Amino acid sequence: MGAYVLRRLLLIIPTLFGIMLINFALTQFVPGGPVEQAIARAQGEGNVFGSFAGQDGSESTLGTGTSEYVGARGLPPEFIAELEREFGFDKPPVERFFLMLGNYMRFDFGESYFRSATVIELIKEKLPVSITLGLWSTLIAYMISIPLGIRKAVKDGTPFDTWTSGAIIAGYAIPGFLFAILLLTLFAGGSYWQVFPLRGLTSDNFETLSAWGKIKDYAWHITLPVLASSIAGFATLTLLTKNSFLDEMKKQYVMTARAKGLSERAVLYGHVFRNAMLIVIAGFPAVFIGVFFGASLIIETIFSLDGLGRLGFEAAVARDYPIVFGTLFIFGLISLVVGIISDLMYVLVDPRIDFERREG
């Protein structure tokens, strides 16, 4: 297993290199880069995209003279050159790419173009919100879906299985953002009850609260966002658990265990559980990463939470490349490491699995 893990760790390097190379190459062809954003701000336009659409009343063409930037008409060339030097665009793309990778290998992700903070500082600032949504949503989904899936497998074909399947599918069909708005309307002072706060992760007086008061305040604020971000995961995980148990319960070793006189509970939890839960438990890291990075933007926006989802979106819109590439590198590295952890969890749950022999 050690050789397999070593090979997977070594594969992280070319994989991460490919991810960064593809995304860096794509940004070279995307209009409205950092220099053009800075030009638009200098001219009081707020952002560069109005110039592309011709919304500023001027022609949507490249500037005259030697400037290649949209909206640069009338600005001195020295100002444009200074902007290029500030953002590092006075160097060829290949040189910029390898300089960036060299810095990233030392975990130096630079400073935001348009925020007075380093990339690491911004990620640390926004991380608690994303961890809250990702961790609690995943844990709640597992705590509810696994017992429910086992119960549905045992009661397969009964009225309990039928109505719970209908409820699960209905929940899965509701978009997360729509469910979030429904929760706000019902329980956050929309049109009915003011039970939960409308926005934020903590109250304004959080620092003055006692330890128990801080826990209650935190739980009070995260209830609605966590429910909204975890609702869609219930269906997939519940049905995966049920189908996995049903598949195992039809195998020969289960019939043999029953023939030996073991109780149904002993058969279910002493024999079926370990094999049926293999794919469910081993997939926990990947599920957490998916919730952590995937569905946070809309939830953060609706509940006015300032997390990594909003940070990444705003950076992409503003062409704040240090944040874009820094977070891409960090999260890409985390995802690749989580893939290895998932494989190790397979072995932990079922030691009979041998990845080295399979590769051979």
C-alpha cells in the first residue's frame, strides 16, 4: 500500500501542473483583464464590462495609438506601462506562468490586485464560513441518510419505503436556492415567523457572550444555511445506502448467516453493514469536498455569508488573478490529496482491498 500511496503522491505534481497550465492558458484569451479593470476604475467606470458592451456611450473598440486595451483612449502610455509592470504583465506569458508556479511551490500566493491583503489572509478570513457549511451539511446528511437508507432497505416495498422515497425525491427536486428562500420566508421574518437571524454567521455581540452563549449563537445562525445546503444531498446518499444494502442482502454469505440461525439484526450489522457501507463511508472525504467547494456561492449570497464561494466569484469577475490561481492551486491540491484519503478509507473499511495488486 505504501508504494501505491507514493505513486499517487507523485502523480499530484503533473496533475496539478496540467490544471494550472490549462486555466492559465485560458485566461490569456479572456477579455477584461486586470489592466483593463484598473483602467476602468481609473476612469470612474467601476468595471471594464460596460466598455465591451458599449454602455458608456463610446465605441466598443480598442483604444487608439499604441494601447491595446479597451477604454484606454486618452490615457498616457506611461500610465499603461506602469500598470503592466504592477500586475506583472510586462513579462511574456510563459515566464509569468513559471514564476507563478515557483512562488506557489513555496506557498507564496502573492497579494490581491484589488484588495489590500494577501491571498492567504483572504482565504483564512473566509474559511470559517465555508467549513461551517461544508462540514455540518455533510455530517447532517450522513447522520440522517444512513439510518434512513438502512431502514428503507429492510422495509423495501412497504408503505414506509414508498412515502419516504416520495419525500426524498421531492426534496431533491427542489433547487437549493429556492429552498433557502423558502426557509428565509418562513423562519427569518419574511412573512411568517422570526425564529432565526436573516444574515451572518454570528451576532454583533458575539465576543461578549459566554462560551455556552457563543455555541448557541453560532448554532442559531447556521441552522438555515446548513439545512439549505444539505437538502439535495439527502436523496443521493439515502438511495445509495439503500441500494448498497439491498445488493449485499441478496448475496450468498447473507443466506448462509441466516441458515446458521443468526438473528436478523446480527446478520444486518455483523455481516452486511461493513460491506454495504464501504462505498458510503469511503466516499465521505469526496462528499465533504463537493459540498465545501460546490454549492456555497448561492447559499452564501442568500444568507449574506462572506465565504470562499463569494470570494472566488468576485475574484473571477474582477479578474483578480492572484486570488483565482491561488485558490485554484490550494483547492486542486486538497482535492487530489482527498482522492488518496478516499482510497485509504476503502482499505480501512475493508482490508481485503489491495490497490497495488489491482494495478499490477
